[in-house]
Amino acid sequence: MNTKTLYESPMKERNIEKYGEIINQCICCGKPMKNGEKLYVHMNTDWLAVNPSIDENQCKELTGAESQGCFPIGNDCAKKMIGFTFLSSN
């Protein structure tokens, strides 16, 4: 499977109101990333999660949409996106 619908927490809107729009927050739930959380999800312009085996250069060919880039995802939300997250090397 090349793409998957991104999980969106029902608490995302509340969390964004509570914490604001910040740079390092989970794309799924809006909570700030905790120290040590280094998981990411690659998204395309159709806003579908892209399988980590597909790089940005292959994204359009294999998913039908351009790469949107990578976004941080917290450990709890990553459990709902198994197989579509990857560990940052930073």
C-alpha cells in the first residue's frame, strides 16, 4: 500500500487552541512533541500519508500527487499510522 489516510485526533482542535500553532507539534493531534520523539510521516499534496519506502522523487509517480514534505508525529498517534512513520536520523 503506497498511501494511507492520516489519522486525525478528535482532540486536535482543542490542543491547537490550548498550545497554539507551534513549530514542533504532532500533525495528528496538535500536542507539542516531547523530548525524544523523532517520528515523522511523509505527506503528499492529496494529504495522504506516503509509505516511507517511497522517496520525494518517486512520490508523484507512485502516489499520483507531489510530495508535501515530512511532518512530526507523536508516539501515541504513530500507533495509528503503523507502517507509515519513520524515525528521524537527527
